[in-house]
Amino acid sequence: MYSSSSVSKRLLLIHVLAIQLLLISSELSLNTTNAYLNHKCLVSQGKYKPGSDYEKLFRKIIKMFYKASIEKQGYDLLGSDTLSAILQCRGDSYGPKCRDCFVTSLAVLRRKCPWSKGRIIWYDECLLTISATYATGKIDFDNIFCMSNAKKLGDKLGFGDVWNNLMDNLTTVAISRVNYTEPTALYSVGETRFKGDTVYGMVQCTKDLSPEACEECLVFNSIHFQDCLNDKRGARFVGPSCTFRFEFYPFIAVRNFKELNK
Ligand SMILES: *[C@@H]1O[C@H](CO)[C@@H](O)[C@H](O)[C@H]1NC(C)=O
Ligand SMILES: *[C@@H]1O[C@H](CO)[C@@H](O)[C@H](O)[C@H]1NC(C)=O
Ligand SMILES: *[C@@H]1O[C@H](CO)[C@@H](O)[C@H](O)[C@H]1NC(C)=O
């Protein structure tokens, strides 16, 4: 016969196992998921018709980007007055990861914004912008957003300094990476501490920007979204030109986060 104490021990054991499994799967998911973040159909740019010149050019770009998504280290761009496009994968997500993200982005955009001339989609690992105007080489201040963990830290003043310093340091490193053939150009990751916890951060700009424009974009957004970023257990601003993200867990393979301390 089981005594009640052994039953509860057993339940406890099952509980512990379940928690361990949860932890393992959440760690795995960090490595494997490429979360959808947002999309935007630029309705003011209108729609295109099947068989139109726009569609022909669009198809060409898709082929070009598909090829480039592996060869060109996670980035490609086309700028013209009638159609411009940018594919920017995260600094660690070049090669097959970038191609997967591009293929997914395109399929989802086609479904969410059918026949739209202008459309943008954001995933963790890539950004795809298509526009009927000349949209490359300049900062897009309009299509920006910020997402944050609902949990607050309860230390507005203390944490304000922490994320500001992290952001400053990451920006300095990113804009010093000017070899544009590298996937890590205008990109950096790093970590800092807050009250005994590690805070992991990342910044990236699209590679059509100059380092000066990259910095301007990051600074503008960090001021614009300071309330969204401050005092949160993780937050990020995202846009067509630049992004900053911090979390209390390593959202990119841990080994990459040491860079700032070098
Ligand atoms: C930023 O860099 C400065 C100088 O290298 C360093 O003292 C500081 O601790 C760094 N801050 C963060 C948050 O990484
Ligand atoms: C830029 O990076 C590429 C690819 O890693 C490398 O082959 C090239 O030598 C680098 N150029 C400079 C100027 O460092
Ligand atoms: C991703 O997986 C590798 C091993 O495949 C592991 O070393 C690394 O810590 C994992 N990264 C995260 C963020 O879980």
C-alpha cells in the first residue's frame, strides 16, 4: 500500500520532471524558433495587377533574392523608382536560415497583403521590405513599433541607465563594423548585468544605411520608445531600418554574447 507521503513524493517528482521538460523545451525553442513579429500592408501605394510590369519586376526580384539569401551573407537589395526591396537577415542568420526566413516571409506577405505594391514583414531572423517608391538608403521613421514584456522590473531609474549604456555600447560596436560583405556589418550583440541578472542585447541596421544613418536611426528609436523599453523584463523596437532588443535570456546562441567584453 502506498502511504500518502510516498504518493506526494511521487507527485513532486513528476512535477519536477515536468518543470525540467518545460525548461529544456523552452531552451530548445530559443534555438529553433523564428517568431513572426509583425507585418504592414502599405495600402497608400496601391495594388498591382497580374501580368503588369510591376509583377514582372517583382518576380525577378524574388528570384534574385532567393539566390542571394544564401550567397550574399544574409542581405540583398534592389533600389529603383518603381520598386525597391530589402532583405535583411539577423547577423547570425545568414545562409540556409536566411533563405528559410525569406521563403516564409514572402509566402506570408502574399497571403496577408495580396497584390499590395508595398508591404513589410518582420520575423526574429529577417526583415523583408517591398515598396513601390525608392526606399533604400534612407531611414524609415514611419513603420516602426515596439514590443515589450508585460512584466515590469520596478526600477525605472536604475534600469534606465542599464539599457541606455547597453544600447550605446552595442551601437558603437555595430557602426564600427563597416565591412558590408560580412553578415555582421552594422550588427552587434552583447551582455550586461542588472541586479545579479544578465541582460542580453542586440542591435542591427539594414545594410543599405551608412554607419551615420544607422546611429541616427537607433538613437531616434531609443528616445521615441523609451517608455516601452524602460523597466521591462525584455523589450525591442523594430523598424524597416534598425532594431534593438534586450532580454533576460540569451535569444541568440550564448557564445555570441561575449563580444562586448572582448
Ligand atoms: C559600456 O562600455 C563602457 C566602456 O567600455 C563600460 O565601462 C561599460 O560597463 C559598458 N556598459 C555596458 C552596459 O556594457
Ligand atoms: C571584408 O570581408 C570579406 C569577407 O569576410 C573579406 O574577404 C574581406 O577581406 C574583408 N575586407 C576588408 C577590407 O577587410
Ligand atoms: C543552441 O544550441 C547549441 C547547441 O546546439 C547550444 O550550445 C546553445 O547554448 C543553444 N543556444 C540557446 C540560446 O539555447
